[in-house]
Amino acid sequence: MKLTRIAVIITMVAILAVMVAGCGAPAPAKVEKLAIFTGGTAGTYYPLGGGLAKIINEKTKVAEASVVSSGASAANARKIGEKEAGLCLIQNDVAAEAYNGLQAFKDGAIKNIRGIAVWYPETIQFVTLKEFNIKTLADLKGKKVGIGAPGSGTAVEALAILESAGINRSNANLTDLDFKEVAIALKDKTIDAGVVVAGIPTAAVTDVATARDVYIVEITDDTYKAIKGKYPYFVQNVVPAGTYKGVDKDVKTVAVMAMLATREDIPTDVIYQITKAMFENLDVLVATHARAKDITLKGALDGMSIPLHPGAEKYYKEKGILK
């Protein structure tokens, strides 16, 4: 009887100890569910967004990420403002315009957008077919040109560049088509040219080149100077010979920078862990698209056009990129 009572007491003490220990244990960290807004499925953003989601889901315990195909840069900035996007890929010029309420964002600045990292140059490609004999931007006068998805950064850049060359909606048929639609229309010969803004090689252009003889329209030095004078985010760039079947010489063009952005209300530690995991697993991104070879820690802030998220800032200070 005495032994039984002692056993009961020992059991109760053990249970109480477990309960007390449980009360003192920290609550499990909240896992953030983040939608990564990218671009069209035929572009560069979408596969890279998938690679980033894989890193987040497999290498961090603070977030679960999913990839969303979208109208790209300008649309993504608005999704950040509406708090639908947790992360997004965006062009640095569009990010700055969104934050400052310029151009397409004159109706309202996106003040909650924050930068994580600059990734790589996005080459602006005016794609046509050799048989159309379009050699310069001026030759697009009177032509039908797909300028990008509605609300996209591609459309913003296309209009800026075309206007610098004297082309606008009054003297050309400028129509809203995303990368995939541009590829289909060029193969069907229902447009004369299309604008694709993405890392090269771009799947949409490669797709056209398998069926037709493509030609990349050159942006001359004079046109570049006119563009740069009004839009300082553009940099001169080249589509190297051999990038696409039939492109047998280097073609001068311009580019903006692709970057990864987020919302200011995402917790500091979440963005810190994502930034850290991303740079420690760049091979995963490279496996999804060759453009990721240009993503480096050293260049992560080159062209950063909006305020950094504190989580990213913490990581860069830790790595000595920021003082």
C-alpha cells in the first residue's frame, strides 16, 4: 500500500514537471505563407521564382512559398501594395517608380515595397522576323508591335524606348501582348515585332527561333543617349551572337536590372533567413535558369532603387556588404 502511494506520488510529480516544462517552452515560430509573384510562364521570372520557392521551402523553417504567374513588374508592385504578394520579381526602374508614385503609379505610390537583392540585367529585346526587313526602331512606324502584358514593366519600357525613337500609338499599332502571346503571334505572322524584357536567352524568343528566322532590332548609340537622358535606369547592353538560332552577330540594345522585392511588414527574421538561404543556395537558382549565374552577393545592391528590408540589411551587414 505504501509503495503504491509512493508510485502514485512519483507519477504525479513527473506529470507536473512535464506540464511546467511545457508551459515554459517557447511557442513554435509562425510560418509565413508567401506568394512569389513572377511573370508570364514563358519568361525568366517564372522559373526563377520556382527555384526561389524551392530554396525557401527546403532550406528555411520560417516560410512556405508558392509561385504565381502574373503580369510582371508593374502588376507585381501593385500586388505588394495590396498585400497579396509576399515576394516579387520586379525591374529596378519600375520599383523606383512604384515607390515614388511616378509614371504608371501617379494614381498612388506603393510605399510598402522594400528591396531584398538586385539579381541580373534584364535585356530589352525588340524581336521581329528577318523576312519583315525591320532593321531599326524607326522601321516600326506603321507596324503592329506587341509591347508587353497590360500593366507590365515591359510595356512601360517599350513605350519609353519607342517614344525616344519617335514611335507612339498615333503612328504605330501598339498592342498589349505578353511574352507567350508575342511568340505565338510572331510564329503566326500576325504582328510585325514584339518586345521581350527578360534575362537572355529568353524561352519565348528561343521558341520563335525554332520555327522562324528571328532578328533582334538594334538600339543605336544615338537612340540610347536619347533614352538615357530621360530614363537614367537604362544601361547599354548586348545580345551576343549565338544567343538565338540565326542571330549571328552581337546586337546593341539596352537593359534594366531585375531585383527581388518584398513588403515592409514581413518579419525581419523571415527576410533575413530567406536572403541567407538564397545566397547560400544559388546553385538551385542556376539549375532553373542560366540567368541566375549573374546573381552575386557582391552585386546584390548594384542598382538597388528602393529602401532595403531590415532583414536583408541585417544579412548584408553580417557579410560586410553594408557598413
